[in-house]
Amino acid sequence: MSHAIMRGSNNRRHEVDFGDAPIRVEVYAGDDTVEIFVEADYETHAEERRRFVLLNIPRHLFSEAVGRNAKRHRSKGR
């Protein structure tokens, strides 16, 4: 089950629960940022009614996190 959870500066928690709906994931990498877009209901709902999450993060932080993850998996022999 795919979902996203975030907590804003007002300390409120927000969730997007995609349930068992089919999702599509797109990743766009620019010079400075990486954008990750996850969308559900794309087969059955109009665009303005689809559940989605959009995450933009600095590219260097994304690269560092992916590198750390790769090292962990390599050291475990995966």
C-alpha cells in the first residue's frame, strides 16, 4: 500500500493514502533539484480529482542519500 506522510511547519500531520489504487511515479532531475511525483487514480479520475504527492529536493541531498543507501546494501552483500 503506497502512502505519503508529511508534517508542516504548523506541526500538523497530513497523509495521502493511495490504498490499492494503481500509481504512477515520475522522477525529474534538473541541475539543482530532483522532483518526485506520485499519482493515483490516473486511470479513473479527471486530473483535478487525482490523489498525488509532489516532492522537490536539492539534487545534492538526493544524490547523497542514494549513495548512502547503495553503500549500505553493498556492505550487506545484496
